[in-house]
Amino acid sequence: MTRQRGVALITVLLVVAVVTVVCAGLIARQQLSIRSSANHLHVSQAWQYALGGETLAKAILQRDLRQGDPRQPVDHLGELWARPLPPFPLDEGGELRVRIVDPSGRFNLNSLVRQGQPNELALLRLRRLMLRLGIEKPYAERLVDWLDSNNEPQGSNGAEDNQYLLATPPYRSANRELADVSELRLLLDMDELDYRRLLPYVSALPGDVLLNVNTAGAMVLSSLADSLTPDVALSLIAVRGSEGFPSPAAFAAQPALAGLGEQAVQGLAVGSQFFEVFSEVSLGERRVVLRSLLQRSNDGRVSILARDLGQSGAPPVPVEEQQQ
């Protein structure tokens, strides 16, 4: 009898142990499910807040256009859209930060090829820009080959499919415009340090988009001519002030540009159609950064061309812009 009681006690203890383990597993799974649901909720909320930041930016850009001449808009860094916006507080201690930047104030990489042919003026300017930044590799020629539709290398420094097919893994040149600046990393022998140096000064817009001299930094302006050093370009930035140049002719009339010839002032504008909006949301333990590429037409309509959630934040700001 005593032996049977001992066996029964052991059986009861085993059952209790099994039930305890099962309950512990159920509780752990329930906690994981609750945490996963909370994270999903925060991500969904953050996405909606980011879209709200994008909508705010659209309203700011539309208001900016109405305050000037829609037929000949002048965009400069003294306008409301270019000013830092204060963070917007959100629930649970979160916040929304919105920043609008003008990619037309950077060198447009897609301008290197026009109508299927190399744009020699843009090629010369990119070479100058890289020279100012201490970049020695012939990325300009390789980028022309990446953009054009033929398979003929741009001189001895170019690179077409025959070079890229030797890589591991092999791939081909795009033979089209860049959709994003990050595609530069696919160029033959592109160095990470060179890419980081170039990133604050370049953009990937339609090839016919002109450089906005009212939002361009000193380094980009210095690429217009050999004699236009970054220090001289800083003096141009000081002259444009908070109101910017009213027209490309007013920019070309500056004494610092005297004697540089017509080529130095070709392909320039004082207004922009394209804007990048960075909506950064911090909510709980979640952080979402939405980059939106917007196009504002002269009739006031603002179209969303692209969205990207794979960003760590707004692009790095050139040193000369930080000092303004």
C-alpha cells in the first residue's frame, strides 16, 4: 500500500512538473505575442505619422509657391521650407521631425548623359568636384558608361559590361539613369570612403534638371569653373544672402564670375521642382525614417515620385551649409 502511494505521489509530481512547463511555455509565447503586437502597432503608427510629415511638407511647398510667382519660382534657403522645423511631440513620448531639402542644389549625376550622348560640360564639372574633394579615381568616365546605352567604354578610364562581368558575383552596367545615388556603389572600384565624400554633393534627378544656384553649396558652385575655388564660391553664397539671386542672369553678373565665359553659367537655375522630404518618427522603441521625393509643378500640384524607408536619416549636410 505504501509503495502504491509512493508511485502515485511521483505520478502527481510528474504531472505537476509537466503542467508547469507547459504553462510557462504558454505564458512565454503569450508575452512574445503581446510584444510582437505592440511592435507592429508602433510600426504602423510610426508609418502613419511619417505620412503625416510628408503631407505637411507638401502643404509647405504649395504655400511657398503661392507666395511668389508660380511661372518663375525662386527657391532659396531663406524660405520656410528650408528652415529647420521644430520637432512635433507624439504620444508615448515620441516625436516627429520633418526636414525638406533641395536635391537640385547638388550635382545631378544623370546630367552626364543627354539624348544618349556624353554631356561634356557636366562631365567637366563632375571632374572638378571630385578634384576638390580629393577623389582621384576616374568615376566620372565610368558613370558615363553606366548611364549611356552603348557598350563602348568612355576612353581608357571607362568601364562597360566586360569589366563588370569579371566581378564576383558578375553583373552588367545599368545603361539607364540612376534611380538613386546609392547606385554609385556599383561603379567599378568604387571606394566606400570616396562614396561617402561624394554623397553630400550629388543627387539623382532627371537628366534635364538644372542646378539651383540659390541652394547649392560652395563646393558644388566651385565646380562651375577651374578658377572658382571654394573660398570664392563662399563669397557668392554671402552675396546671395537670405533672398537668393532673382535670376540666373543676376548670378552670372557677379564680379567673381567675370571672365569665366558662357560655359561657366550654363545649365543653372534659381528655382526647383524637386524636393526631398525626410520624416523621422521616434515612437516607443521604434524609429522610422521615410524619405519622399516630391515634384512641385508650376500649377501648385505636388506629386510623390518615390518613397524609401531604408534610410538612417537625412543626408549629411556639407560643412559650408552648416556654417550658414
